[in-house]
Amino acid sequence: MRTYYIAGNWKMNPADDPLALMRNVKAKCVGLNKIELMIAPPFTAIGQASMLFKGAKIHIAGQNLFWEADGAYTGEISAPLLKAAGADTVIIGHSERRQYFGETDETVNKRLKAALKYGLIPVVCIGETLQEREKGITLEVVGRQLSGGLTGLGEKELSSLIIAYEPVWAIGTGKVASPQDAQEVHEFIRRKLKELYSPAFADNLRILYGGSVKPDNAKGLFEQIDIDGALIGGASLSAESFAAIGWAAEDLS
């Protein structure tokens, strides 16, 4: 039985007081006991988050990592640095990283291997652009990103893996895939994982949906058999909205 996983990606927010938002999230999420929660604050707030949520049932994530452990890589952050700051999870290959910073399937694979080497839980993101969806090649793109990102890794190494399907056209736009459209891609991802690995591995792996998830559409998404939670952007910057999405999953658990 897969446990729902609700993740908040704060991106480069909030600019003023992340600690206030963290305290709000902690207060509003009391009682969410059947699901797993995660927040990915800016790097500068990971230490605060790890202290505030110590002992609470919530994962703290980095929004990215570099594949080397240390060295002359100005501006980058490594898996050991994330762990030292208090993170236990990391987001890899987010569409904004692919769009603005040149992430490729190859670099996603290198980052994933680094995360696994140092014991971080990886949340690997895949998804198509609007142009790719309109061309009818969504499944081709998602399948390529999935196999390319997981190259050279076996089931045992990937036991903690979480996949997030986030159609690029739905991120921050207010557009959201219908539950049926999202389910179609999630089902394909699970089927692809069965081909790459085994039915047992695929059936146990959680696949999140990301792309303008809000309290009013969360339940419809979570009712789909292959959607195991959400990677939330804007709505996670409100403790009330984040908790409401969490409760949509809790009530279905």
C-alpha cells in the first residue's frame, strides 16, 4: 500500500521570513498522520527548518544538488552539504532547472547517483512542454526522461526513489491536467517502470503530480489509482492551502 506524499517546493520564496511560514505549516499540519509531508525551502532556510521540524513527521529537502561532493564549484551545493544542513531529501531535475539552467537527462542521472550515494531521498521530476504535448509526444518525452534519468541504477539502489510528473505547461500557469489526463501519464510511467525493473518495484514506487495543484482540485487528482500525492509550488506558500491539500490525501488514506 503506497502512502500519499505531499511535497511543498518553495522555490526562491518567501523573501522575507521563511521561519514564520514554517511555524504556520507546522501548526496547520497537526493531525496529518497517515501521509508523508515534505517541504523544500530555499537553501538558506534548511537549517532553520531541520531544527523547527525535528521530531515531526515532515521531510526537509534541497531544491537541487551538484553531483560532486566538494571542490571548486562556486554557487553549487552538494549532497554532503545538504545533509549537514539538515536535509534528508532532494528534488532533482525540476522543469525550471531544465528550462533555465540547462539540466539534461544525463545531468539528472549524475545528480541522482550523488543523492543516492549519500543517502538522500530523491524526488526526480519529469514532464513535457506544451509544444511537446500539442505534438502528441508526451509519452515519448516522459519515457525518455525516465529511462535516461535512471540509467545504470538497479531496484535496490532506487528503493527510496520518488517520481514527480510535472507537465511544464501546468507549472505556475494556473492550468492543470485533468485527473484523467494526469492518470494516463502516471499509468504509463508505472508501466514503463515495470518494463525497466519489475512489477513489484513499480507497484511500490510513488508517483506524484505537480502543476498548479490547489485545495479545490487535489481530491480529484488523488482519487486516481496511480497518483500518489503532489509536488506543490505556489499553493505551498500558504500554510492553509498546503494543509488543505494534505487533508485531501489524509481523508483518502
